[in-house]
Amino acid sequence: MVNKILIVSLVALVVIIGGLYASGMIFPREAETIRIGHLTGDLHHLALFVAINQGYFEQYGIKIQLKEYVNGPSLMQDFLAGELDFAYVGAPPAISARAKALSDPKSHLPVVIASVNLEGSAIVAEAGIDTPDDLAGKNIGTPGTGTIQDIMLSMFLRERNITITKSPMSISTLPLEFSKGAIDGFIGWEPAPSIAVVQSGAHVLLTSHELFPNHQCCVLVVSNKYLEAHPDIVQKFAQVHKMANQYILNNPESAKQIAMNVTGYSSDIIQLALSHIVYTSTPDPESMKTFLHSMIDLGVVTTVSHDQVDGFINAFIDTRFI
């Protein structure tokens, strides 16, 4: 009898210790390393750098490996290939990538787990381009074909029946090329437009709020395969992101200083840039549906029909972590 009691007690002790180990309460496991893609010099992604600055990832036992990209379409190529677990990226590039890869079981499809920001881009132009109609015939830079800024510009020009020459280039090149007079203006994410305003005498012709009020801009996406394998880590990252966005809202001066440190730009540039960005963690599915309808009309998305848009966006966004 004593031996049976001892055996039962030992089994129970093993189960308890195993549970404590699995939970990390004893013998803490090595922190999970996640691969995160983000865009070059993009203040839309300030929450990522706030989270790093404030130690939120360490707080949740997460190690990070960052990879920087010149724009959303180039990021999504690596994402679909499984080279990233998470990404801060514009909604249209993520939508386009998911639409193209839905039929490929090998692709790592993007799933939205949070909003990063609304709005936050602008068209800046030289003197003499004072109204949208003045864009006709001008050479306007973009941060790349298929970026959210490129899509928004195409939507606007199509609606107004305006023809321009587009000059795709890297975001860091846009203010420089404008300052040299190589382009008449450009559309870009912040702080690129504000750099041109402060340093080169550009003026804001239209903010993205004026192009498409309250539109979803960047989103935080996770690979569908990573989500299936590690929902606990996804939940932790979503919490880190929400904490960082809330920090930006609650501590604007501190967030501004972090932005200055990350970008190296002056207070004037960062202050102007941040005034154009709305930080929120709650996605806006309706504006993403509008984007997708327009992308179908523009021929950017050819694998989804208009009557499939609602179902596509509903599957694109996972609200469990918001």
C-alpha cells in the first residue's frame, strides 16, 4: 500500500512539474525569436520601435529579428515565401499578395491581427501645382508600383480623369529627387513628404485623409502557418503592439523623441509628419473592402471578383487578438 501511494505521489509530482515547466514558471524556456518585416523610414511603424524602446518584447519573452524593405510589395514577396513571421505593411500590398497566392498551398498567407495606423501619407508638389488638376502632365514620384500610395494615387487620378507620368523609386530617394527638380512632386509615407516640405519648400497638395478619409493604411500581419502553429505567440505580439500604440497616444512627446532617434530627422519634420498619422490598433474592414474593389477595377487584383470582396476581407482579418 505504501509503495502504491508513493508511486501515485511521484506521478502527480511529475505531472505538476511538467505543467510548471510548460508554463515557463520553472526552468524558463528560451525566448521565442520572431522574424518581423517593416519598411524603410516609415513612421507608420512607430509602434514597433516604441515596443523595442520600452522593452515590451522582452517583457513578453519574445526575441525579434528585424528585416527592412524598400516597400510593401517587395516585403510581401519574402513573406509569401515564408521568410517572415510577422510584418508591418500597407493593407493593399498585403491584400494583393494574399489574392495572388490563395491557390498556392505553399505560400504563407498574410492574416491581419491589428491595425498599425490610419492615413499618414501625402502628395507634395512644387509651386505652381496648386490644385489637383494642375497634376495633369506632371512627373510624380511614388514609392513603388503596388504600394498603398501608388494605389491611392491611381484611384484618385482615375476618379478625376487626370493623366500623369509616374516615377517609381525608393522612399528615401523621393525627397532628394524632388529637391533636384527631377520630379514635380511625389506621394509617399511619412516622414518623406514632411522632409520635402521642411527642407525643399514643397507644399502639401493633398493628404491621404483628403484622398480617402480615415482609410486603413498599414496593418500588422502574421503568416497563416505561423498563426496555426503558435497562436500563443501571436497573442503576445498583438498585446505588445497594442501597448506600443497606446504609449504613442499617451506619451506624444516621448514618442516623438523615439521617432527622432530612429529616423535622425529634426523636431520640425517629425512634428509635421506625426500630425498626418492616426495610430490605432483596430482595423477598418470597410476601407479595406473599398481598396480591394478599386484594385479589381484597376486590374491590380485579378483573382478576386467584386462579389467575393466581403468574404475575402472577412477571412483576411482575424479579430481574436484585437
